Amino acid sequence: MVTLNPNPAHDRFVVHDYSQQVQAERQLRLFSGTGALLLQQVLPAGSAEATIVIVGFAPGLYFWELRWPDGHRVAGRLLVQ
């Protein structure tokens, strides 16, 4: 299971990865409401959480995706206030 907190976020959020696959490097991608890629960040292998800074992001609804090298992915929504 993967969660992003807080949601809604203001200037940062934390990705919590409770999956069994934390030993693999993962890629977090954040998209605008129109689907434009706004942020791409690698989460290092072995790390169960990472803080993502979103200072300067306009308030609104964003979409996120976390992808593993084997093609497994999870996705969700993030509200920025």
C-alpha cells in the first residue's frame, strides 16, 4: 500500500510505501489535471518514505503515479491548497 500525506498538501507531501517492494528503486511522477508531467523523482531502494517539495505549485487537483522497475504501479490523486 502507498499513501501520500497530507492530502490536501500545501508546500510538501510525504510518500509512504508500505509495500513489500521497498527494496527496489521506484519512480514517482506527478501530473497536472490536464496530464502534463510536472515532477519526476526517483525514490531510492530501501526507503519506505520520501518528502516531496511542491513549493510554487498552483492550488488544484494533481495526479500521481509510483512505478517499480518490474512495471508494477499505483496511482492516485493529490489536492494542493
